[in-house]
Amino acid sequence: MKYTRFEKARIVGARSLQISLGAPILIRRPKDLIDPIAIAELEFEKDAMPITVKRAV
């Protein structure tokens, strides 16, 4: 599914908040990467997000 930039921002923002509050990280990450937003962006790129988008028709 192709996401708009607004959907991507919402998804990455919500997931980074979850990560910053202690949610488990769903990908293998480099040891030096600690920024929740960067981790959420990596999860988004690797399609490992547990978040879905419902669009109105």
C-alpha cells in the first residue's frame, strides 16, 4: 500500500511515541541508534509496523 506523506508522518509519530514509552523494537537495529523517531522510520521502511491505516471510501 502506498501511503501519503501525512499518513507516514502519523504512523511514524505514533510508533516513535510507543517506542519512547518502552514498547519493544520489532527490528534489529545498530547499537548506536537510540532515537525513537529514527527507529520508527527504520521499522516503516522495513514494513515491520504493527499499525494499519483505514481510509474512508
